[in-house]
Amino acid sequence: MLQAVRKQILPTSNRVLAACFNTSAAQHSEVQYGVPTKMMATEALVEAMVAQGVTDIFGIVGSAFMDPLDIFPEAGIRFLPVQHEQNAGHMADGYSRATGKHGVCIAQNGPGITNYVTSVAAAYWAHSPVVCVTPEAGTMTKGLGGFQESDQMEIFNSITKFQGHVNNPGRMAEITSRCFDIAMNERGPTQLNIPRDYFYHEDDYIINKPLRVEKSAGGPTSLESAAELLRGAKNPVILAGGGVVIGGATNSVKALAEYLQAPVCTTYLHNDAFPASHPLWCGPLGYLGHQTAMRTIHEADVVVAIGTRLGPFATLPQYGFDYWPKNAKVIQIEADPRRIGLVKPIAVGVNGDAGLATDDILARLQLHGDAQALANKNERITKLNEVRETWENLLNDMTHDQTNAREGKINPREALRELELATPKDAMVSTDIGNVCSVANGYLRFEESPSFFAAMSFGNCQYAFPTMMGAKVGRPDRPAIAYVGDGAWGMSFNELLTCVREQIPMIAVVFNNGQWGAEKKNQVLWFGDRYIGVNLDNPWSYAEIARSMKCEGITCTHKDQVGSALTQALQHQRDGKTTVIELMFSRELGDPFRRDAMKLPKRYLSKYQSTIQSQESSTGQPTDN
């Protein structure tokens, strides 16, 4: 396959070389893995990418990488130009998460590259193998404060797994391959930094095959300790995290759960780690998650945490309930040894692949067949069903709350329930950060993975729409839906132009409630309803803006319109069109994001004293709490 691609590259490459170095086509034999081949550094970069299976690259055109850009098409690489580099990084993130392949982004040195910081950081916390190619100022002007110069290595130091700087043009292929290999093997973004004058070098380059390191189940001692602990567990609960999704380990988790008849909770924003239709499903923990999961794990004597670092935000108290079981023994299965025992005390740490470790533990349990959990499985399942029914009824009550209903405005929870019911089982859904998007955590349910895309603990705005665009490029066969608040939508709707131009049919569901809801909730609770910077005057229609950008636009003012709007948008998507569904929401707010980190302020300015005292009286909390 590589040789066939090489034949396509050669005509353009030879023209360039003939002009620059007076070389002949006969000098350019077909590239073979591990065999030195004379070529330009540009070709070495592209050949190394082709060897790694790169077919799509996201970015904005720039003079710094014109030479490789010129031969992308002949190498079978599609360059997708976007409106903003941050969105290109998010698209690469979504692409990698949807396909399991690398996501690749590139831009102009200096300001183009600095725009990638947020999206690369988001990819870092999502464990996405994004390769950010960063052309740099030329070596003869670096350090002189030239045009579009910045120290690009320092910028990405803390948000990448590896930084490959091409310090000599003869190492172009070597360092390129290493960036791609490490991104996959260590599951995270890498940076490929290339001085822009190095593309024109000629040398003998070796193109290597991708290097993939075999994963293991973990150490036999820790695996046996985990199995022994589970044999004695009376009420085990499984907690499935992002590693289950990344490793394709859902079936392994399902098999262990069914053997033990153990309920399965999922970690924050990993709702797709276990099928929602399964009788052992409990839903997600974390911010605005499921009380089914919270009340179930609270009763556990052993927690099997599979593919999760047990992040602090993912286990914060919710609904006034500090649910994490303080006396439970925790088995943590984690691919990164640095994360084992990092957040929660554990009894057993297994440094291994989520699926392989789970399979190994199950085999050890089946070998003896004496797990205590099997003795009271009927009682446990009966309790699970009762808790789940109670939560579903409570969720319905919240959904149909008419306390603050307003004519022409939709209750957010009502709309989220309608969206849930109308969403196809094979759909991919992304959520931005924000109040209503976070409330959606309690309604999004999936049958397969990967299906749910969120900014994880980095929590940046502008995430959902471009990320889902990248996922749609990678998986054009699946429905793709982005949930976005009106605040975050203002950062990303420019990519509607990209959707039309590059024929990426998308669905954006925009929650128009005229506010930065997450931050407004803080001002409601802790700052005496003094609203500064949170109310958004939106005198325009986002649906009309979409239509002006050659997309479809639908506005809903009643909950009964929501499901049919999504159904219509799905048909538009199948027809190759992008649709913006604008939901006109009332201003109900969910729980605050950071109740754990906020305090009632103590003010010493006299004009605020009456307000603070009144607030203290109404909340029942002292001002220095």
C-alpha cells in the first residue's frame, strides 16, 4: 500500500527535486520499510505519516508548511481547513476518539500554533492520541524576535505525552514516527515541532513501520489479589471508566458483572462505558449523574474501578449526598502506574489493560467458583431495581416540573428527555461545558462505545461542536449530535462554514437561555443574585444565522417540538446537510459546578452588609463557610 502511495507522490516530488537539486526519477526507488531512500525532508514527513495510516489532517493553511501541504493530496491525505485552530485541534480529538486512530492537526508557526493550546490540553485529559504538528520559525532567525515567532516547545510541555523536536533535518522521519508511536502507546497528544526551513533538506531517510507495544493484563500477584478480594466480597460494585471505552473492554466488563451479578456504574462523562439497556446498568457518577449509581456504590464493600484514575471531580457529593463508600476496599485497574492510588486509597492496584485485566480476574474467579457475592445475588438485584425505579420516577418529576414554566420557553429537563427519546441508539453525542449540558449527563444513555464525547475534567467551552465534526469525519456512517449552550455556541458556530464547505453534515442542538448558566448559579448562591457578566442579550435567532450560512435551522418553543425537530435534523444529516436546532429555554439552573470550592464571601464594604446578611439568613450558611 505504501509503495502504491509512493508512486502517486513521485511525480510531484520529482518535479520539485529536479528543479532544486537536478536529480532524476531513477534515483527515487519506491520506499520500503527500514530501507534508506533518498528524498526531501518534506517527503520523509509525509511518508512517515502515510506509514502511520494518516488520511485526514485538520488545520489552517500557512506558509510554514506549504511544502508538505503540496503533496498531501497525492499521498492520499485530506487536508480539512477550518475557521479557527482551536477547533481544528478539537476535530482531531473527536476524530481520534471515534476511530481509535491518530487525530492530526497543523497550522502556521507562532499565532496559529498557540491557538492549539486549549484543544491539545483537552485531548490530554481525554487520553486522545492527537499529534499536533507545529512548524516553527526558521533556524537562522529563531531567537531574534522575528515574524510569528514563539517558544513552541515550552508552551506544550505540560499537556503532551511527548515533544519531538526535529533538531536536524536528517531526523525528520525518525522523530515523526516516534511522535505517532508514543501518542498511540501512551494514549495522549504529542507535539511534532519542525523548523520551517528544514522541509527543503535532501537526505537518505528510513521509513519505519508503526511501533505498537503489546499490552498486558498486569502482574500475576496483583491480579490474584484482586480475584481473592472479589471472592470474599458480599456486595461488589463495578465502576467502568474511560479506559474501558478506549480499550474496547465493554464486553469484558459485562462478562465480569454478569458472573458476579454486580451492578455497574460509569465514571463522570463516560456514560458509554456500559450499555444502558443492560439490567446491571446504574448510570454515571459525578456531577449531575444518576442517583441509582450513587446509592448503589455507597453500599459496596468492594469496588472494582476499571480504567479510571478516580478523579476528584468525578466523585464529588451530589444531591446533598456524599456517596463514595468510605469503608469499601477498592481494586483499581489502570494502564498508567502513576495514577494508581493517586486520588482514592486502594486495596489492590493492577497496572494493566482494562480488558485483559478484567478477563484475567474473571478467569481466576471461575476457576474456583466460590465467590460469596453469588450467595445473595437475588437480594442485590432486587435492591438495584428498586433504587433505579425510584431514581427514574424522581427524574421524571424533575423533568415535568412546571414551577418556573414560561410561555414560549421550554423547561431544560423536558427538552433533554425528549432528545434522549428521539436519539438513535447508534448516535454519537458530544456535550459542551455549561449548566444545561451538564444536566444532560443524567439523560444521555448509550448502547455502544465510543459514543459520548465531552471535555472531561479540563472543562473548556467551545468543545462539543468541532469535536463532533471530527468524529463525523472519522465515522461518517453514524449520526453525530452536539449539545451546546448559547454561550459556548458563540465560540464555535463559525465552523458551520466548514461543515458546508467540507461537506461534514452535522447536528447542533443549541440551548438558548440567554445566560452563562453555570457561573450564574454561583452568583445566585453566593453573591446575592448580583448578576455581572452572566446574562446574554441574544436579539438574534441562531436558526436564522444557520440558514444564512447555507445550513438548515429549526427553532423550538415547546417541548412537543423537540423530538420531531431532532428527527427532521437526522434526515437532513443523512441527506448531507447540517442543521442547527435552537431550543428556546427558560432560565432554570441545575446545581453549581464547584460547590466544594465556593464560599459565601465576607464583605467589609458597608453598602454590601445588608445584602450579605440577608443572603446568610436565606441560605442558613455563615458567610465564612
